[in-house]
Amino acid sequence: MDRFSPKMIVLVIGIFIFILFFNKLYKTIPAGHVGVVTLFGKVKSESYAEGLHIPVNPLYKWYLYDARQKTHMETAAVPTQDQLQTKVDVSVQYHIDGNLAPKILKETGDMENLQNVHLVPKLRSLLREQGKSIKRAEDFFLEETQTRLQLSLEESLKEYCQDKGLVIQAVLIRDITLPTFISTAIEAKKEREQAVEKQKAELERFRTEQQQLVAAAEAQRKAAEEDAARRRVIADVQAYEIEKIVKATGNSPTYVQLQALETLKIMSKDPAAKIYFIDGQSSTPLPLLHMNEK
């Protein structure tokens, strides 16, 4: 019995209790998360940032909230003033406010409840309200309309969610789907516009080709006129020469004799030349007889 004294028993029990509760004396909060604790059901007002926290009350019950950025995608039918509904796809980028995590736990609950209770209903309501300010469904395709809708949604959501523990970073319009008959009409309009543009391009090409043909014809006409002028000049020169020769032969009978003598002189220099005469007594002998043949 001496081996198990009361002090020894108390020490063993103390060590066992320490080991049993040791892992409850510290808490590690993962990166990007916020910790919230309750004690006997009551939410503590302070939140715990990421990292190691020691010592902590072993009776605390821990709740972790993911404080990293998230994206919620919503598709809603948005009515416009023309009583038509357009399907709009919107994405909201947000994260929780770590300082308000205790309030979230107390008033809303977990992250899923936070999104379903505050973010989604308000976003749908704002989409419907903003649609009432748009006159026609096809106006959704206007850049001005999309920009105004996006900014208005972002400002309204930020204002509404800031005291709910949600920090809205951006609201983005991902896609817009108009009613079927409007989409068909827009496609038909685009096809007509494309056909008109094609016809304009063909007309411009035809006009350019005609201008090129006209320019080529004008160039040919000018070339023909210049060639005709050149031929007229040459003909005038030749006519002038003939006129002078005729005039010279008519006024001077010896001109023909002189030309014949010049021709005979040239022919006499060629050993193979043969000279013919009609009449040796004529003043203008013409080639007729072979003088060198025996």
C-alpha cells in the first residue's frame, strides 16, 4: 500500500487529465480562415485570426469561417419596361469580414446560410429593380446599359452587405440572353446589314474597275492621237520631198540626166554589175542591153 500513496494517485490523475485536455489548451487557425468560439452557447465577441493561439479555454467550442475570396454565380429573368424578360447571368466576387465573424455566427450561421439569407435574395431583387429602368430588352446589349447595371448592382450590394459581414469586391455581367423572337430579329437584321455591306463592297469594286478601264481607254486614245500626229508629220515631210523633186525635174531637164549618171557611177564600181541601154544616142539612157556579154 505504501507504493500507491494518495499523493502518487493524485499526481497520476493530474497527469492523465493534463494529457486528456492538453490538445484543448491551444488552437491553430488555418490560413485564410477566421475562428469564432462559444462558451456554453454564448458567442464570444472577439474573433481569432489565422495562426496558433495558446492558451485557450478548453471549454470553448470552435467555428471556422473561410475568409478567402469566393464567387457566386446567379442567373435571373429580368423584366424590362416592354414587359419582356431577359435572362442575365451575373457573378459576384466577395469575402467575409473577419471582424464580423462572431456577428455572422450569432445572426446568420455558417457561410451557406450567409449566402442564401443575404446575398442571393438581395441580388435577385436588385436585378428585377434595375430591369424596370430599362425601356427595351434589346437595350441590354448596349455597352452603356451594361455598365450602368453593373455599377448600380455593385454599389447597392456593397451598401446592403457591409453590416452583414460580407465584403463585395465586384459584380460582373457574364452573359445576356434575350427572348427568342428578339434574338431572331437581331440576327436577321445583322444578316441584312452584312448583305448591304457586301453589295457596297461589290459596287465599289465595280466602280474601281470601270475607272481603271476608262483610264486605260483614255491612255490608248492619247497614244493613238500621238501616233496619228507623228504619221501626219512624216507624210507631210515625204510629200514635201516629192513636191520638191517633181518641181526640180519639171524646171530642170538635166536633173534626171544627172541622177542617171550618179546611178551609173555607183553601178560601175561593182564588178558584178551589168549595165543596159535603150539607145546609146539618147540623152537619157535607160537599162536595156547587156553590154558586157559576148
